[in-house]
Amino acid sequence: YQLPILAAIDELGGRAPLSEVIERVGKLLDNRLGEADREAISSGDVRWRNRAQFVRLALIKAGDMKSDSPRGLWEISEQGRARLREESR
């Protein structure tokens, strides 16, 4: 999920609301998500969407996303952009 999340944010201009990022990630991963990924979990959320939110925390911790973005906005860092460029080759 890490690279699709970074790619989605980058494609959306580097900063976007959670809902827009998740929608874009869903499109990027559509052909790779299995039936289990699309099932609802106990919280009522869809498994892959829930997982993407946990991955966001790892990306922030790694420095690939900004930690000081306003609530509800996901923002890629310069480090994240560099990683995206490097790993997309």
C-alpha cells in the first residue's frame, strides 16, 4: 500500500483529503485487491481502506508523509516524493 498511497497523494497535487486519497488508491489497486480485501471488518470499514490508514501511520513515521498536516489531509513529504521517484523506475 505504501507506494500507491504516495503515488495517489502526488497525483492529487501533493496534498489531499483522506477521502480523495483513498478513492485514488482504490483505483490504483483495483486489479490487485482480492475478495478478502473488499470485505467489511468488525468496525464496518472495508479491510483495504482500514489497512491503508494504518500504512499512513508507518509512512509518517518513516518520514515519507508529513506529520504536521491539518487533520483529514494527507500530504507527501519531499522524502516521500524522492522515494516514489526512486522506486517507480
